[in-house]
Amino acid sequence: MKRLFITALIFGSFISGAIAQNGVTNTKKNNTEINGRLTEAERKELQAKRDLLNALDKKEAWIRSNPEEMKKAQEAGWFKNAEKTRAEVRKRIKQLESK
């Protein structure tokens, strides 16, 4: 029974690894196709928008991990502003990706 469990665990690891690798390959392919349709300026803008979303996520995580900063951010309306910015950025990303 123990061998069966270990075998199933190893097999499952291989399967999930293959699926994950396929997802990475498809994502790279999709990004390459998108980037092939965009001008250099649009590619740079798309990357900047993605970087901005990532930076907002990291800053929010940092704010939430610090109670004093959390209080300041809530009082200043940071979360509301961040959501508004995220919505605008996601909209522009969709526009660029649909070209």
C-alpha cells in the first residue's frame, strides 16, 4: 500500500510538472504572438503596465503586513485608489493584447 501511494505521488508529480510546463510554453507562445502584432512602443507600454500591476500587488502585500501602514493607507484611501488604477491598467492591457 505504501509503494502504491509513493508511486501515485511520483506519477502525479510528473503529470502536474508536464501540465505546468505546457502552460508556460503556451504563455510564452501567446506573449510572442501578441508582441509580434505590437509596435516597439506598445510592447514597452504593455510591459510597463504589467510591471505596474506587479508593483501594486507587492506594495499592497507590504502594507497589509504592517498594521501601522495599513491604518495610514486606509485613512488616505490608498486601497480605493489602487483598485481604480488596477482597473484602468487592466483595461489598457486588454486593449493592447487584443490588437
